[in-house]
Amino acid sequence: MPRPSQQLHPHRDPAPLRPAATVLLLRDTPHGIEVLMTRRSMTASFAPGAYVFPGGGIDATDAQAHAQSTRRSTQSDLHLTQAIAAIRESFEELGVLLARHADGSHVTTADIASLDRKAPFAAQCRERGLTLAGDEVFVLAHWVTDRDLPRRFDVPFLVARMPEGQSPVADEAEQFEPVWVRPAEALARHTAGGFFIIFPTIRTLEKLQHYPDVDAVLAACASEVPLWTSCPRAGLLGGKEARYMEHEAPYGELALTCPDGQIVHTLDWQSAQPVALLRNVQRLTAPNPGVMTGPGTNSYLVGDPGSGYIAIDPGPADQEHLQRLWQAAGGDIRLIVCTHSHPDHSPGAKPLQALCRTAPPILGLPSAPTARSASAFTPDRPVKNHELLTLTGKGPDGDVTHTLKVLHTPGHAANHVCLVLVEDGLLFSGDHILNGSTTVIDPPDGDMNAYLESLDALSAACGEHHIEFIAPAHGYVIGEAKTAIAQLKAHRLKREAKILRVMQARPDGTMDDWVAAAYDDVDPRIWPVAKRSLLAHVERIESLGFSNL
């Protein structure tokens, strides 16, 4: 966890959360699933004018009505309370009632007309002998309102099949214009500007559009566990607010730079100016975007004006980029560290060193004999595994220390190292871990066994140093560091299992045959690059004796 003193913005408590529930009422049509949506009042305090699913706050009476509802044996008390709240809200807002008569028949529109939407809900149902259909309401997702908004809700998105024989009628106070719409159609209308929907609704519809029918949706929800849980974060992209879920690339960077949800961090990739990630960490992206480098190679500066700076991965020998890096450090670069010797990481080290009045030593590991000719690199001094590189300076409140711990992490390259900013729990991962793609393991300098072992070492370091964030050489900062490493390893092993199946099915196949079958979910234009990692997996499989099983 970064030190509060190194956070970019003063702490601000987000608005408190209010419990609520929302329900997606679904029906099947010849053209696919339709969902019932309704427009909120233009004077509503939250999302005015937006098309939403019916729902609202959870009342104390919802929890008191359990005895009036059916429930599944696996349905928790909390989920039943939420289901009852959603049933009540859909009745009050749209005149839709998920309830049954004593004979098991659904309530009809005529039955609903005899009820008062403003009178106590549970009492009216009890007086008429109606049983709420809580067992027909399932949890689809769990949304927590973004931290930047003034009104925030902790709300499950529930799903239920629309009862037969009922027609929605808006209350004309909170909700207007009920409409049945296919998810894809709603998204298209929103994009065209005629159907305003907010971020959680957009993301929910995007996922819902892939289900063929209502039965498939309900079957997916049978585990009683939300299919996803999200508290989105927002940043600035192209000068406008842009929101992201946890699995999306910018999320971790927003969590690092704006943990309390302020919308101040710019996500546009550019090479002209450094981007502050913490008070003691800046990123400057080299102007070398491409298929292999993404938006470009990230160079980092660690330190402050009082301590001087350590430059990590100065990048290619691009004079303008190096000049910007030097200027961002005020010319006070004390050390230059290269995570490895590839040509987009280390060639800038010598020219950057030459810019400095007092030449800082260049550290790293020398390229191995297995390295390609373009990756030749000899540091002024090799770094030891677990070595500490320390800067100390005077801050407003006394001495401030910035310590980088070196971790030898061969795999992507034989001389690869990662660096841990110990005081702030930040891992500089070089090319070992990337955001948005998996790194290439290119034998003989790359080795899959070593790569996976290094992932294990990095996972252990996360526990030891409370690492929450990863700053990669390509892409945005990654959050939930230990989880991200576990997912990356699982992805690699899953790919390896697929490669093994392909090898066993086609033992006489060529590497081209195997890459086409094992990477059939990848753009064929990437296959020449993927074939390098395929070879690394094949060598590992053969070293483990699995290829003949």
C-alpha cells in the first residue's frame, strides 16, 4: 500500500453506501431476450432521465416479509430480503407483481389493479392471501456505485422471468415510459443518442445480450453467486469522463492514483510529458508504439527533488525521450537500472548517463550468451538478487527514503530483473508482467520453466512486501497484484494444456500446424510471435516428460 505521504491527492471519504435492489424482468421473443426498462424522472436525484431497470432502496419491512415469500433452499436471508425489495419496487414503480395465489397461479393485471401502490406492500399481499415469489428472483450481479458520485448504492442486479398475464404501467412519478427492448437494441439506441443509460446498465446489457433465452440466464445464476461484482472507477480520456470495471486495463492505475475516486487522472497515452503515478513515481512512455510494445515502452523515475532519482528502463536510444526523462528528474539521476537487455529497454542507458553532470552508474544484469545480437548489454555493475537500492532525502516532515529491492526474474529474458519499491508496495515488472497482453517467451534466451518460477517468486514478494500494484513496461498500472499474477500463471498453464493436447493429437505436426491449432483464439497475424512462446511451452512439456503421455 503506498504511503499516504506519496499519494497525489488529499484523502476524501466517498459518500456512504445505501442498500438497494434492482431487478431485470426478462421475457423470450422470437428475436431473443427482451428486458423491461423504464425512464427515470427528469427531476430524480440519481441518474435523472436515464432508462433503468425497476428498483430502489431496501426497507426494513422487506426483511420482515420473509414468511410471506417462497425461497430456494440455497437462498440466503440477505438475498431473500433483496428479492423482496425488488418485487416491491417493481410493483410500486411499474405495477408488476411477482406473487402467486394460493393455487399457485400468477397474479394478473386485474389483481394488481385492486392494490394500492402507495399503501404498505406486504400487508396488502397478506390480506389477499398472496405469496411473494422470492424463489423466482436470482442474483445476476453486484454493483457498488462509483466512489466519485454524491449518492451511492450497494445494489444487487437481480433477474426474474416476467409473470404471464401482466402488463407494466409506470407510476408516472418516479418512472415513465416502460419499454421492452432487446439488450443489443438498447445499446445501439444509447450509442445513437436517443436512449440514455448509465454505466452499470450498459455493462449489464453488454453481458446479457450474449444469452440465447431466459432459461440460460437463470441457469447461469443458479449458483447464488453474482456473475460479477464491480465498483467502477473513472478517469479522463480525450478530455471526457471514462468509467471502467475491475477487469479493464485502466482500473488498477485509477486505483493507485485516485484511490478515493476523484476524477483527475488522465489516461491518454502520450510521450511529451511524464505522468505522475505517486509523488515519488513518474512514468514517461517512449514514442515507440507497436504490436510488440503497445502504447510504447514505459520508463519510470523513482524519487523526489530532495533524494534525486533512479531511472528504470530508459528505453530506446531516442534523444528526445531521454532529454524529457532527464528534465523530469531535474537532471538529478543517481542510478539507471535496466530490467533486461531488449532493444526497447536498455539502449537509452548510455546516452541518458551522458546527459548527467555526474554520471550515474548503469545497473542490471549483463545479457547472456543466448541473447540476440540486438540485445547486447553490459551494465557498469551487475545487481545482486535481493539487493537494495536506496535514495534518501529531506522532505517537509523529515527524512524520506525510497528503496528498490532487486529480484532476479529470468524467463522473458535470461537477464531479467524486477524491482520492488518497498515503502510503497509497488512492483516494477519490466516485461515479465504486462497489462493487456502476455509477454513473449523466446528461447533460447527465454525459458518457460524459469518464467513460471519467477512468477511464483513475485507472488511471494507480494505477500512479503504488501504489494498491491504492478507498474509494467507496457500498459497501465495493474491492481490486485497477487491476484493478477495468479491469473497470469493460470492463463499460461491453460495455454500449455491446450498445446499438449494439440501435440498429442497431431504428433507429426509442424510448429506452424501446432500454433494454428493451439492459438486458434488469437488473431492469425500474431501467430508468428505466438510461435516463439509455443516453442517455449513445447520445450517445457518435453522437459517434464509429458509429450509422450
